[in-house]
Amino acid sequence: MKTPSKVYFIRHGIAENRADHVPDEKRQLTKEGIQKTRKVANRLHHLNIHFDLILTSPLLRAMQTADILQTAGLGHQIKESTSLVPNGDINNWLNWYQQWRQNGGHCLALVGHQPDQGNWAEILVWGEAKEGLLLKKAGVIGLVIPETGDPVGNSSLFWLTSPKLLL
Amino acid sequence: MKTPSKVYFIRHGIAENRADHVPDEKRQLTKEGIQKTRKVANRLHHLNIHFDLILTSPLLRAMQTADILQTAGLGHQIKESTSLVPNGDINNWLNWYQQWRQNGGHCLALVGHQPDQGNWAEILVWGEAKEGLLLKKAGVIGLVIPETGDPVGNSSLFWLTSPKLLL
């Protein structure tokens, strides 16, 4: 039996604070952010999770998070997507995703930002976003996507965890 | 600062199959069910979770699960509630819950059955149930309940995990 398609939302780790001299897209993970994200990544690897693709927001703190996932052995390939920037367009991503699945893609990591990631997960499961999911930095949301038809409103949530509850 | 009220839904562990000679309410946890539920309970204890009350469905497999939670040090008090039987009435429970909170109750475990537990969690967070939450046996759902006002449609999901992803 074919295992169902899965999408994992992984929020970027703890990043340096906003400051006038650092543009938002250049904010880096802190030391603590790197350490905690590494621990989460190693835990996911220990759980035998493997991503066909790590799709990431191009903002530095997300890219660094994606790198940590790759280094932990969770996936070979990283790709940037402007759909995953803060306030990104879920419909753009959905178009890409349906194509990617048709080409054989199966297990996908999305590295990005809040509240978008929680909102997208809600849209996929319930059809609309009500900000009911609490996703901490370096936290994980796991969805099962139906094999056929529209993922919107038809997906299921099988996992939501903070680093604290995972480690 | 007062920490917010929390409700944890904990589904009963793996139980013996339905059989003609055993009424549904007398089905027991299997050996594997007991072992896995104990591991989950110990993990919750390790995470410093403590319930002011373990409210359980009176069906045997739920009562046995509640006993395991108590034995692991997760809470001193167990109480049966007919609201938590399969197809139980969430409004009955809500009336009880508001009273319990007024009397100082803060962190509550609900031990029961699917699909009710996932449905109730969805009603508390999103106002309606669409069976979008996958809750395995001995799995856990964690909700934050707002301090004031109606919990229905105003709570937040901070945790959903299967035993496999927790252990």
C-alpha cells in the first residue's frame, strides 16, 4: 500500500531580534536557535522522517533552518520559494505543489514563518484560517494530504509539537 | 503571571478487539496497550505535566488508561464522567467544566474515545468538528483554554501527537 503524502511545516528557529541595522530578511538564528533547531532535526531523523524536498522561505533565518535539516540527513534537496515569505500566497504554492506531486513528490518540508504556517495548515485541514494552531519556533506541524482531489479542506493533522514537547 | 488553563485529551490505549462475549464497555487494554500507555504516561511525567484532575470515560479501557496516568504520578484524583462515553454530550461536559474552573480547576486530563475526542478538540478550537485531527490510541491532544469567556471556538491547539512521535 502506498503511504499517504505528507507535508511538514517547520518553523524557523530562534532568530536575532529586529534591529534598525539588520533588515528583517537578514536576521540570523541565534546560538540557542541553532542548537535547538539541530536537536529538533536530529529527533526528526531518529523518527525516520525523510523529505523528498525541503522547500524554504528565502529569508536567512529560514534558509539556515533548512540547512540544519539537510545536515541532519532529513533531505538532500533544498529549494527556495517566494511563496513561503511572510504573507506569502498559498495559491501560488498550491499550484506548485500539485505539479510537484504529479512529478512524484511525496514527502515535503516547508520551512517558513508564523502566522502563515499555522494559517496554511488550517486552510489545508479546515478550509479556512482562524489562528487556532500554536506553532513555536523550530516547532513542527504534520499533515496527511489526500492522494487525489483538492488538498484544501481535505487534509488531516497528525502532528503539532513545540521543541520542548519533542525533545 | 497565571499560566493559562489547559485541557489534555488522552485517548485510551490499545484494547482487545470487539467480540460477542465481551461487552464493549468491558474491553480491556492489551499487554501492548498497557506497555505503550505506560511509556506515554512516563513521558508526560518527565515533561512535568500534572493534572489537577483526570476525568475519564467509565468504559474499562479508558479507566485502565486513567489508572496508568495516575500511577505515573500525573495526577492524584480520578473521576468518572458519563459525558466522556462514545457519543457523549460536549455541552454537559462544558457546563461541568466551567463550574470546575470556577472552583479553581486548572489543568485537566480527559480520557476517552475517538472520534469524540478529536471532534471535541475541534469544537473548542474552531467551533465545529470536521474530523481533521488524527488521534491514535494513547495519543495526546493539548489545548490552551482562554481564561474568560466561552471556550468553544476560542481555544488553541498547542499539541497533537501519536505515541510513536512522542516516544
